[in-house]
Amino acid sequence: MAEQLGDLAAFVAVARGGGFREAARLGGVGASSLSEAVRRLEARLGVRLLHRTTRSVAPTEAGARLLERLGPALGEVQAALDVVNGFRDRPAGTLRLNVPASAARLVLPAIVPPFLAAYPDIRLDVVVEEGFVDILAEGCDAGIRYDERLEQDMIALPIGPRWQRMATAASPAYLAARGRPQHPRDLMQHACLRGRFASGTMPTWEFERDGEVVAVDPTGPLIVRISGGVDLAVEAARAGCGIIHMFEGWLQPHLDSGALVPVLEDWARPFTGPFLYYPGRRYLPAPLRAFVDFVREQSAAAGMEGQALHVPERTAPL
């Protein structure tokens, strides 16, 4: 029975990871052992579960149906084991988080080091991704997002600063050559550095002052992939290529050094900070429970109260 469960878990890991190497990397096991487990399972069931090519691995129709039913079932098994884990002196195991680049850069650095110091038996696996994904289907325990619509069985807990805002900035050389915009619509006459989601969508730049809300869709010489290309856009702004619009915290070191100069400051539109969200099931995995409690304690120390929230969708920076 234990071997069968192990083979099923190996199949789920490979199917979700899109390959044996990725599943092995995430699980800390050998790719060959995962391959052998999947072969054993296919032989036992008498049906092929995975399409294998030199470049990718994907579930067959039978594999997809099995994966659909196995995910929740194995989750319940893990939850049962975590009930026992709760009797340990210290929680142990892997906690997998799905977060946007902004949270990885601006939120987690203040949380992860003290959390790992407090829970040395927990391994944190952080997946940086901009899209709003089904965290359970992706094999994650929890996620961090900004003001997204959450499913009814999800709990949203404030994490990090409760209010943030976007900053619009350019280098002194750019402003000397092109002038300073006085109104958000002036950006339509400037070179602006933009970001694009993996889906191809380019979020508009939003501003607000005295109840007036303005959304603009400027153009410019550079478009980067939101997440991985953000640092390139920042460097291009520092070099005088154009105006950038993104999280103020991300730009703050360059604003402090004078490499970038803020513009349209009185139009900066504040928004609520990020939320940690996770399934509202009765038994949480011990590593997730420890992380949730740790975040709640930090929120309480900062005068913030964690609670279940459902908030409207908002776009990302750039």
C-alpha cells in the first residue's frame, strides 16, 4: 500500500511539474526513481498515463482523469498525516508558495529569514509567477496576490504593508531633454517603458487625484515581460530611455540615490497591500499552519489584524 501511494504521488508530481527533472528538483528526489515509480504504476494499471517526448511530458487522457481525482485525494492523505505532524515539537516539511515578483522583492525578504530561523525543519519552495493560478492544481499550498478575486473556499490574510502605491519616475537626463509631465495624459507624448503579462495583456497606468481617476495607455521604446523583465525596465529608465511606472518600493533605492526622479506624485493612487491566500479546509499542512500563524503574529505586532477577505481584481505594475 505504501509503495502504491508513493507511485501515485510520483505520477502527480511529474504531471504537475511537466517533466521528471522538474518534479525531481521540486521534490528533492532522483528523476530516475520518479521514472521507475511511474512505469511501475502504468504497468500495474495496464494503461499509459504520460506522453513522453525529449522536450516535455504531458498526461494522456487517462492520466488527466486520474490526476483530476488524485489531487484532492492525496491532499486529504497529506492533511491526515499533518494532523500527526502537529504533535511534533517542531513542524516539518515543505511549504510551496506561488507569489508575484513584487511580493518576492518587497514582501517576503522581511518574512522569510525570521520564519526559517524559527522553523528550521521547514523547507520553503517559492514559485514566482504573475498569473492568478489554481494553487492546488499547481501543487502549491498557498499564494500571495494583490486584490484578486478569490474562490469561496479560500482565506485571504493580509501580509506585508497594508497600503502601497505606484511611482512614476524618469532619470534627470530624460526630464531635462523631454520635460516633466504635469498631467497623466501628458504621458501620451512621452517615451514610456511598459510591461506585458504572459497572456499578452498590457496593464494600463492608473492615476487618481481629488476624485478624478485617469487611466492611460502610453507607448514607448521598450516592453518587458512583467516579472522577469522588470529589472531591465528599471535600468532602462535609469539610463534615460523613458518614464517608468511601477511599485514605489521597487523604485525607492533609485529615487533615494537620485538616479530616478518622481513625477506626477500628487496623482499617485494608493492600493491595498498583498494577501496570503490558502484553502479554507479544516486541517492545514503543518508548514502552512506555522507560516499562517507567523504572518498573523507579524500583522498583530504591526497593528494589523488578519481576517478572511474577498477583494476586487486589480492590475499589476508597468
